[in-house]
Amino acid sequence: MIDNQALCNELKAFAAERDWEQFHTPKNLAASISIEAAELLELFQWSRGQHWEELQEPKLKSCTAEELADILLYLVRFADLAGIDLEQAARQKIQANAVKYPVTEFRGSDRKYNEE
């Protein structure tokens, strides 16, 4: 389980010690989240990552963990500065998706809610 508040506090202290708060703008943090997500995707470029078993390869697993951590840390920092409770936002999104994608209509389907 992730202790969101502990991560927020550690990230605040980390940024403050380096005087980096001035760089933690919405644009910069959003860009960083996107860039790190692209770096995660790059690990699986050209057919790698088609099966979860491939992630057991130690180097790929380590690189994947690093990129996921980067994404998480930027996301937590962004949410903290924006005053967004990530857990609450995620739970609301799950509920909205349950309405948008009812089991009776979407079980085993990869189509989007607005596709026939």
C-alpha cells in the first residue's frame, strides 16, 4: 500500500532542500509525467512486453520499476501541489467507469463506450 502523505512529505523536503519548488509548475510536472510514461513505453518498443513473464528478466524489471517510480513521484507531487486527493480521484474515476462500462455490455470487450 502506498502511503501518499509520506511520499508527499518526502518530495516536499527533497524539492525544498534543492530549491526546486520554483520549477514544479503544472506545465513542467505534467510534461515530466508524460515524458516518464514515454520512457516506460520505450522499454517495450519493438515487441518486448507482450507477456507479463518477460518482466521477470531482471534488467527489464529493474528499468520498469525505475520508470514507474518516476511516474508515481511526479504524479504525487503534481496532485499535492494541485490540492487533489489522488485516492479519492481514483475511486471516483473507477465509479464513473463502472457506469460507463457496465459488465453486462463490456465483459471481455475492448471496445470504447461510444462504439457499437
